[in-house]
Amino acid sequence: MNVLLTTACALNTQSLDSVYLASPELAALRTRLDEIADELHRLQADAAGCP
């Protein structure tokens, strides 16, 4: 299940560091990517048996 963690981290990095995503017009997309990353982190925790 390291794939979930790796993907979540990659999404977080992209939403923080991407010049393209820095555009104010893409704020909704950045927010959605953050939400997806958070969900992947929760899935990783569930798969690992953590609360």
C-alpha cells in the first residue's frame, strides 16, 4: 500500500510547487488535489490498520 502514500505525497508536492497550479484561476483544482491527497492518506492509514 505504499502506492497510496507515494501518490498522496506526489499530489501534495504538485499542488504546493507547481508553477502551473499557482495560478489563481486554478485554486479549485489545487483544493481538489489536496482533498484527494487527504483521502489517499486516510486510505493508507486504514490499510495499515491505524486509526
